[in-house]
Amino acid sequence: MQNDGNIQLVALQQEVETLKSKVALLENSRKDQLPIAIVSGDLDKIIAAMVISLAAAAMDTKVRLFFSFWALSAVRDRNKKANGKDIISKMFGMMLPKSRNNLNLSKMNMAGMGPMMIKYLMKKKGVLSLDRMFGEAAALGIEITICEMSMDLMGFKKEEMIDYPHLRYAGAATFVSEANESSMQLFI
Amino acid sequence: MTQEELINVKVAKTVDARGTACPGPLLEAKKAIGTIKVGDIMEILSADEGTKVDIPKWCQKQGHEYLGALEEKGYFKVFMKKK
């Protein structure tokens, strides 16, 4: 009788151990989270990134956007100025689009005619404007991270970036570590 | 649900998203779902064809029950039950 009880206890302990390891595995599994590395600064690609982000956020997926390189144009505020820039930084600042409303199309740009036509069509067909999309994104808690390195490289300063409630500055490792723990990742 | 059942179903909330394209209807649905009770039925009106396919996916992800869609003149009614 005593022996039987011991065997049962051992079996139970073993079962608890397996369950523990299974729970640990579940806890370490990927989060319902979508980090997107946005490198392109074209109007069409920024629209695509925002549409996907909003759809994901509407499904309660945590969305984290990493704006880097040419995409920095989309997070510039044209009404803000930064002082103390060198000549190359000033040149970059002048030549690149000054806000999300000044972006070019990757195709059919036609010296600005293309973006005008797209914006007209978006309005006509009930597609949210980029301003509205950023507003919805803020309301849904979509996070925007600006890549510190590419901002520095292109001579942009924090003072000239948009006002956004969930804005932060970080590096590539932040994207990589968040991508690693997420169920989806995108690069645009 | 069958088409007849959908026509006669009691709706707790109507979301008119006909003026907006993808992902507008989804965002409207997400905002509205918080205002109804569990077990309530919500209908989403949309002129965007994609919504008919997107809402079932949204329901599946959020754990709500997709009930079906009715085709009206120039738009769709998509029905779902909050779980």
C-alpha cells in the first residue's frame, strides 16, 4: 500500500514538471505584436504601412512602427525648425519632403501631379488621409519609434519631428529585439 | 444564419461605414463594439467589397461570432454577435 502511494506521488510530480515546462513555453511564445521597419519615404509605401498598421491595431495587435532613413520625411513637421545645422544637414533638410503631406509617389510622381491625383482619389473614394491615419494611429496606441542613427546621419533633429503621443527614439537593436518576440514582422 | 434570418434579426447597433474605404469600416467596428453588450448583434454597412471578407477575419481574431452578410443596393450589411 505504502509503495503504491509513493509511485502515484512520483507520477504526479512528474506530471507537474511537464506541465510547468509547457506553461513556460507558452509564456515565452510570440506576442500578438507587429513591428514594421519603414525605410521608404514614398507616399504609396507610407500609406500602405499605415493601412496595415490600422487594420492590425483594429484587431488588437500591438503595432510598433520604426521610421528610418527616407521614411523620416513622413515624421517631419514642416512648421518646426531646428537650429545649429551644418551645410550638408541643411541641404538634406531642404531637398527632402518636409512632411507626410509633401511625399512623392514611387511611380507616376510626374513632378507632384501624381500625389495630387492620388490625394484627390483617396478623398473621393473615402480612404482616410495620412493626417487622419496618423490621428487614428495615435488613438489606437500605435507606437512610433524614430531611428536615432538615420536621423543623425541625415542631419535631422528631434525638434523638427511631429508631435505624436507615442513617440520615442531608439536604435536597430530595439527593432530586432521587438521583432524577435513578435508573431509578425514587416519591412517596408 | 440564413438570408431570411438575417433580414429579421434584431440589431442592437448599426455602424454606417459606407463613406469610408479599407480600413475605415474595421476602425468604425472596433470603436462601436465597445458600446454594445455581450450577446448583442451589430450590423456594419459598407460599400467596400473587402469589408465582407475582412469582418469575418476580424471576428475570428477578436473571438466574436460572424453571422453573415446581406447584399443591398450598392452596399453590404455585415452581421456579427459580440462574444
